[in-house]
Amino acid sequence: MARWAAAGIVGQIRDHLAGRIRRDMGKGPRAVATVIDSQSVKAAETVSKATRGYDAGKKINGRKRHLVVDTRGLPLMVMVTPADLHDAAAAKEVLFRLRLMHPEITIVWADSAYAGKLVDWAKQHLNLTIKPVSRPKDTSGFVVLPRRWVVERSLAWMMHARRHARDYERLIQHSETLIT
């Protein structure tokens, strides 16, 4: 599996299957609009300290999964980082990889962690439009947010697999491949 991932075969299989599913849904084979989010998960004892960190916001010592999905929730890209890396800092690398792998993408919906200077940077350097979706003011508790619920649902589906409830992989590349 590691050799397939290194050669890009796993990504090609993912993209081919997503294209078939999109065509069956009556859509074009390639997505032009995406949604991005991240999720912090605990890391097992086998994960080296160099590849994990402490996410103070979630109080989790582990890794962070950055997931980009199309508007149907089909994964387009996964990147795993130590959990202490802020979303905006990791987003430059995620969006750069996304642009290389999927040049047809024009818009990315995201939460407020991806707002600010990153919006201007993505427009100037990658020709990507980032549209932050914020929570409505004066709300508390869980609120379904337009566009963002798609990536949240994909992250929730991923957590149903026992293997993804915690990160057990020693190498970040193996974790990315399993999620893909």
C-alpha cells in the first residue's frame, strides 16, 4: 500500500471512483467547488512525538487531519499534520497541493479559521476563492452551517471506522493513505 501511495496510484483510484460517482449523480466528473476542514484525533503510543502535537483548543495530544471534499462529500485530498499546527498555517500547504492535483477547482468553503490573510494569499498565489462560512451571531450549541456540513459529515463517517477513531500509524504518509 505504501508503494502505491508513493506512486500516486491510491490518489488516482480515489479520483477515478469519485468521477464515476459524480457522473452517476448527473454531475461533471471533476469538482469545481470544495469544502475544507480539519479534525484533531488522539495518537496512539506508537506514534512518534515528532509527528504529533497538543491541540489546546480541543485538549488533544495527537494529529490533525485536514480534509478537502467536493460538494457531495467525496474526498479530494487528505493531509495529516501534528495537532499543534494551526489550520491557517497548514492550509497554505493543503491548498497548494489541492491546486496541483485539481487545477479545475475555483472555490473553497471553510470555517473562520481559514479567514483573514489566507483568503488574499490563496487568491493572489493560487487563484482560489476561499469563502469563510461563519456561525450565526447569538447562537449557542450545535448549528448546521451551510456548505460546511458536508465536510463535517465526511469526518463523522470516517470516525465510524474503528481504525480512524485514533491515529495508530507511525508515519504520517500511512495515515493519509488509510484515510484516502
